[in-house]
Amino acid sequence: MQDRQTRCGFVATLGRPNAGKSTLLNALLGQKISLTSHKANATRKQLQVIVPHSGIDERGAYDAQIVFVDTPGIHHQEKLLNQYMLAQSLRAMSDCDMGIYLAPASDEVRHYEEFLNLSRDKAVHNRHILLLSKTDMLDNATLMRKLAQYQPYQSHYLALIPVSVKRGFAPNELLDVVARFLPDSAFLFDEECVTTAQTKEIAKEFIRESLFENLSDEIPYESDVIIQSYEEGKIERIYATIIVEKQSQKGVVIGADAQTIKRIGIFARKNIESLVGKKVFLKLQVSVQKGWSKEIKKLKKVGYDCTDMS
């Protein structure tokens, strides 16, 4: 009997803001790990999500450990924080074995051309799967025309796959394709591990997600979260500070009779409880830190190391 192969590799999930990268990874993993929001540019840092998969293909029977690297949306802005976010995506393009580029069905093909130009000297340039996402927005005839628009670029992508997480998504079909191109390798992580991120890092992202869901305008983009204390036990106790740029934003985050910050806390706490499988006590406070997103030293204190941006 032929031995089963082991395959392992890093796969960057790439695309413009709000392309559905985090939603896809949560669907592949079968649980919520990545921050999702209907607002663009919610993801700010890389997050590694580890998905196991087994199958048989032309290379033989295999067990695979696929390390997906969630990245911020590819965009260009002058703000220092946005430059950091783009640097995170560019680094993933170079460091990962392959990529998945998500192109929403509503996107113009020129955005994919911009990705090809941006990735020209990166590892993923000719080693990526082109995923046409959010296809529930199209009827079959329109979908066929959209797929045809990407055919001239087939020398660059490994496969072109239309998907809709909302309409019904078969993760194994995509995982089969990804595994086909993974390198032969021993597993790099414990088989029970689903992410390399610490629980407190995910908790921070869930609180940020709650800001996006419960606040409007510019506040979610000019705010962040610092976990001051994370105490494990029968009840997880989390003390966190929401930082904002302006005094007026602090008042909006707290809300009349502290109703807004209570709503933010309830939304975040439920997601954290679902992750850790136990009760969570979450205490939030708000602090004004003017210019926190505009200076390298202040960004570093919040957890964004901009020193190696190219």
C-alpha cells in the first residue's frame, strides 16, 4: 500500500478591500476566527488560519496542512496606517508558497491587472488561484461573460473558480485545488492548532469588529483596541481600551447613558465566548490618543510595527 503524502504550505488570501477574504477563511475553517465587516479595510494585520485537508489527486493520497494568511485589502492611501496595511499584503505575496486572489463579481478586470502588476516580482505572481467571489449577484449568463473576461490572463493563474459563500459553498472543492499545488512537506504546526494567533489577539479583533458594526462614519477607521489584561480561568476576564483620535469620538463611542459602549461590549463578548467556549467578562474603556495612527512610535505601541515597511 502506497504511503500517504504530507503536504504543507502558506497560502496568501489577497484582494481589494471588502472582497470577502475573511469571510472565506471563516467558511473554510468552519468557525469564526477572522474579523469580518461590510465596511472596507477592516483587516489591518496578517492572521494565519490553519486548515487540515485530506484527499487523492494525480500526485497520490495525501494529508495536507494549509496555512492561509489573511491579509488587509490591497489599496493605496497616504495615511501611515494604510501604508502599513499594504506592506502586510506585499509581504504575504513574497513569503507565501502560493496565493488566492479574490475578485468580487462586481469588480472590473482592471483591478486584477493592477494586482498582477503589483505582484510582478512576488512569489504569488504566477502561483495563485483566481477566485471569482460573490457570484450570487450574477445570473448564469452574466457569470459566463465575467469568467470569459479573465480567460486572457490564464497564463498567470493556476485555476479560475467561481464561488458564493452566501449561496452555498463547498470548501472541499477549493481545498482540493489548493492542495494540488502545495509542496511536499511535514506539518509545521500541531494538528489541533487552528491559528497561530493568541486568543487575546483574536479578542482584540472581535472588539474592533464590534466597532465597525456599531459605529458609523470615520470612527472605526480612527480607532483601535489595546488589550490591557487577559485573565484565563473558569471565566475569561478581559480588560481593554478603545483608543480614538478625538474627544468628540470618545463621546460617540460611549453614547448616551453608556448605551453604545454596552452594545459594543455585548457584540464582542458573544463572539469571544463562541471562540473560547466559556463565559467571558469584558470591561471596556475609551481613551483619546491624538494622532495615534499618524506617527510610527504611536502605531508601534498599538501593535503595528512600521519600521520594516518598504
